Amino acid sequence: MTLTERIVSSVERHPEGIAPTALMCLLREKTDFPENSFLNILNRLVREERIRKADGFLFPAAVFKPIFRINPDNATRELFHALKAFLPLAEISIWDTDAILPLMHDVPNFSLTIVGTRRRSAGAVADTLENLTDRLVIRDCEKDILSRLAPGHDLVVVTPQVSQAPVEEEDGVICPTLEKILVDILCDNALHALTGSEAYAIYAATLDRYAVNRKTLLRYAGRRNRMEEVKTILKEIEK
């Protein structure tokens, strides 16, 4: 098998995407080759659209899908920066649930701003938010959370965020990745109330439209004790 064939074959085995440096290291485990040769072939394959490149990752041409990213609006961005100004050491992520409405069949008549943080700082984050917004601030652990999700109300919900949760910076704001959202809809009370029984539909729509890093998805699912549930959903969708 030529180096060109090995590159194409290896990329096809990573539909979630693989970085060029990682691909080169993977191929060199079996056969060494000059770095320049590898880069020249890689660039040619991209030009010929035999593989695709996006956001620094390589994807199989036939299954190339865009990466889902949250674009925080001005209100969300301002709330995040104000919160960080008061609590600079707190690990915080933020996003609006309107971002996943295109993945749902039944659109709910309320929206949520989700603020994720570590459990030890949840109380301080909730208290600070009450001074920063006129919207009702609730914590995801509240037993009566369903009764607080009234139609037409836009709420701010403080949810638990485990260490090493998959988040990324978008326009200066820390937002969850798609993999984090997919697991959180199975764990968090507010998100479950928003999505109802649509978890399978959301997973199916997501896998159909976007590139999903399954390693990240399953690793995070394990951290939130949802590994088997996520595996079951993936298995059902791919039947």
C-alpha cells in the first residue's frame, strides 16, 4: 500500500476528524517516511478533495460534516464577562438553548440560558447572577424545577460542570462543545425538561448534520455516569 493510500485509508477510519500531526504519528508507527513527502501528499489530496480539511482537522471526503459551534449573542457575552468579573477564579461556561432548537422536532415555548460551573461554586454563581440579570435564576438541583419552567419565561439555570468537561472559547466566551450538550441533555434536569423525550431525535439529527468526536462524547459520558446510555442511543440510531 502506497503512502497516499495509507493516508486516505487512515483518514477514513477517523470520521470524527484527525489532526495532521496525529495522522503522521499514527502512520509512522508502521513505516517511517520523510515529513515533506507526507505534507506534499496531504496537500495534494486536499486539493483533489479526496480528503477534506476544516478547523485544522482532516475528514473523509465522503462523510465530511461541519463542526457545530455556539455563537453567543451580545446579552450572553455580556453576562459571561460580568460574571467572570465578580468571580474570576470560577470555572464557568454559558450557552443559550436556542442553539439546539434546529435539532428538535417539537420546539418548546421557553428558552434557557445554561451556566455550567463546579458544584463548590454553584451557590456563589447563582447569587451573583441574581444581581446581574432580571431573569429568574434557578439551580438545576432544585426539586421543583419543572414547575419553574413556565411557558414564555426565559430562565437562567446554574448546572453542575465536572472537571475536564469539553468546552471551548468562542468570541471570548467559554461555551460547551456539542459532545457536552449531547450528554448533558441526559443528565441535567432543566435540559431534560426542555428536550423531553427527544433525546434520540436530537442525537440522530446531530449525527446526520455535524461531525461528532465520539471519543470525547464517550469520555465525557463516562465522567457523568451515562456511558452505557449514550452507547445504547448510538447503537439504536446506527441500526
